[in-house]
Amino acid sequence: MNRLTVAYTGALLLLALGCKDLTLGPKDQVSDASFWKSPDQFRLAANDFYFALRGPNYIELNSDIATGSGSSEMTSISNGSYLPAANSDLWNNSYAGIRATNYLLAKATQSGLGSQIDRWVGEALFFRAYHYWNLVKAYGGVPLITTVLDVSSPEVYTARSTQQQVIDFIIADLDNAIPKLLKQSELSAAEMGRVTQGAALALKARAALYQGTWLKYHAEGSPTAMLADAIAAADQLIASNQYRVFTDSGALSYKHLFILGGDDSREVILARRYYVGRATHNWTRELWFNYMIPTKKLADMYLATDGLPITSSPLFKGYDSLTSEFQNRDPRMAMTFVVPGSDVFKESGFKPEFPGFKGSSATRTGYELRKFLDETVEATQFKGQYDFKEFRYGEVLLILAEAVFERDGAISDADLNRTINLLRARAGMPDTTNLTNGFVAAHGLDMLTEIRRERTVELAFEGYRRDDLRRWKTAETEMPQALRGVKFVGTEYQQRDTSVHAGVDIQVDAGGFVVAEAAAVRQFIVPKHYLDPIPLQQIQLSKGTLTQNPGW
């Protein structure tokens, strides 16, 4: 497929200037004065911003729905044992990215090129907002830097703005970016993957929902304006008709969305892109070896096919056999978890996979992740090529449903049908199980719980769970709970491998379920763990202008 070619700016600048005039300076350098002269040069500079987009990583290991060996740092965040670090890649890389965007914006003002470079100014505004978004959801308020600094700039010692001020700044940057950017349908084939109006609207909706619910549940102010912003941004994106839920693979569309089949589909708003022979990843193979695996908490969230939770559905088959808990369940469960005995594509092709507790398929919970497992020979050879979809239409639908309910305390069936029920239909849930006000009332369900359930299962392992728990202020309840797995004692798991002994090789609870990490070693301290610690070196270098977050 045609792909946006993104290369480091320095190399591109050298390629962009082919003039032989020796008065321009040394041949191995490009002076700042000789650049920033044309729209194409601004485009080349903007290319470098795309390396900041998130790629495949162990993004749920800091939450309660995953465990695994992929990152000891994220595991320590999950169990609450982490300590303030001297430095932080998130902090350093974000401010490096902010400096780069500020630099382009300053040069744009000086260039005199006006509307000719609107697109690249729009991209800079988007990425500046994106970097501040990554900072604010981790640390709360951070210093707002809007100019290019050097070591002598007094703004180096800028104090922290409030969380609300940072969110307001993000939204203002995005509002300024939107009219400068193209719509998705206006991109040429060679431009696929560039930031669009849709990406800016999606980030605006995401940030506004986050802040609105944070204000509501942390009792820090009225959430109304932020929730209205989230609704307006989501509605504007939906009304643009640029995106739709990916259904091109029929019943397997949810599975294929996250691998090659979903690349450049109309559900994708913005992705970190990978390329044959140039930029690849090893995400599939690492998931084979259970660097990130699901927990029982996530498994139990998937509804039965009658639309009811497993605690009240007569269709739930229990835990006694390897596959019983997967029967009569939301089809997304089998496209997120490896169902024991189902085929997984590996070096020798499709083979039945049986997650267990010993051997190459050993896991800490007895579960194994299917989501993101590619089915190409290249992926088995350390050369995965599928993109990581960081912004997608499905998330925007969920943002709209949640924001409407949080603002109004109610949501119409019409709004449910254009949001959550579209996602359920794509997965293959029966129409009779659509989420409606009547269904909720008839079965004694809670609408907010169901909206949050839908968000969790649809977006599982895409990196939202810990942020959601913190903004909902439920992390203090959810995070200290034990990370559990399959039922082992008295089930087919125990019968299948008699060399694995409960209490010796694996730990189990009173119900016979595997305990991957006991509640006794997990904690979430209030208010401490609702925000991450500011890096210690930044505190020390700030001359007293940076204050540490509460509890740290």
C-alpha cells in the first residue's frame, strides 16, 4: 500500500537542498537561515513529529486487566510499589516534542508564507496538544511552554499551570488546528497517515471527556463545559462522514482491525505506521510469549450473548472446562483472548494453542492474548508491519455515549444506537441484546456500569484502562484487588497437567482461581497514586518553581 514516508528531519533537510552555491555554507550542514523558505520545507520539518505517536508496547500492564513480564516498571505502577524516578522519558520526550513544535510555529510566523503553510502549522498545533495531553494525564498540571527556550531563558523556570489550564490550552491548540488541516477524504494516497481534522477532533473529545469526568468525580469543579466540549467534538467528527466502524472482514472485523486487515481502514483516524523493510515491530512474537496477558477481571466483563452479565445470565457455562467460560459470550472475548484449542498462526502456520502453566504457552493467569496477533509470515520473523491505531472511530463513539450520560444523567436509545450498539453489531452480538433503556430497566442493570463495561471491553489493551480508573476515581477500589486467572482446582486445567500443583507451582484462592498477584502486595494510595510523581531531577533543577504531586 502507499504509505506516508516519515524520516528524520535532519536527513530530509539535507536532501531538500541540492543547490551547488558554495556561499550557502558547508555541504554537510543546512543552516537555519537557508531553510524555512517554502511550504515543502515546512512539510519536511513536520514529518519528524510523527515519531512521537505511540507504537505497540505493554500499555495495560499498569492496570488491573493485564499482567505479564513485558515491563517491570509498568508492573510496579500497577501494584503501587513504584518510586519517584530521577528522570522520565515521558517528561523529556514530551518537552522535546513541544520544543520542536514551538520552533516550527515560530518559523511559520517569520516566514511570510501565510496560508500556504497552514497544514503544517496545523500539524504542529496538533502535536503540541498531543504532547501536553500525554503530560497532563500523567502529572496533572505541568509548565506551559509556548516559545523556543535556551538554557538562559527565564521561562526555563516556569511554574506548573493547573490541570484545567493545560486542558484549556490543549483544546485551544486543537481548535486553531482544525480549520488548517485537511479532511481525511482530502488526503492523497501518498499522504495517508497524516494528521487530519478528524485526528484533532478525536483528541479534543478525548481530553475534554477526561477532564469533565475528572472534575465530576474528584469534586474539583463543574464538569458541564468540558462534557459539552467532548460531545460537540465527537458529534462534529461523526457528522463529517469521514469515518465508519470497520466491518470489511464480516464476523472477524474486530479481530482484523488491529492487524494488517485494518490498516488504512475508515475506522482509523491516526496511527503509528510501520513499513516493509524499513520500520517493523516484534509485537506479535512478544505476545506469543505472554509479555502481556489478560486477567480474570477482564474475562468476567464480557456479556453473555443474551446481553446480560455472567453473574445473572442463564447462558453462562461456568469455568469447569477449558472453553466453558468462552461459550455464549460477546464474540469480542474470543477475538481478544486465545480460546484454548483455537488456532494461532505461528512459524509453521495455524496450530491449536492451549494456554497453560508450563512450556512455551505458559502464562501467569492461564489466559493468553489474541488481540494484536498478526497472521503473516513476516510477523513470525520479527518483522511485523501492521500499524498501531492510536485514534479510531470506535473510541469516539464511546466518548460520545459516556459524555452524554455523564452530562445528562441519561442517554436516549437513539444515541445508544449510533454509538455503543454499532460496536456491538460489528462484534456480532444479537440485535435483541442492544443496549436500550428498556433492556436496562427490565433486567435491573445500571446504565453507567454498562457504558463503562462497553468501553473497557472494546478498548481493552489499547492503553485506556488506568487513565479511566483514575478519572472515574475508582482506582482506589479496583487497583488493590488481586490479579486472578482461570479456575484451576477441580477443572480441566488441573486434569490436563497433573505436574502443576496448586500452592506450589501456582497460587490459587479459596475458589480455586489462579492468583497471579495477591491483593496483599497491591496498593493504591489516595491521593498519591491518582497522579504520577514529577521527575526528581526536574524538581531539583527548577529552583523551587516546580512542586511535587501530593503524597510523593
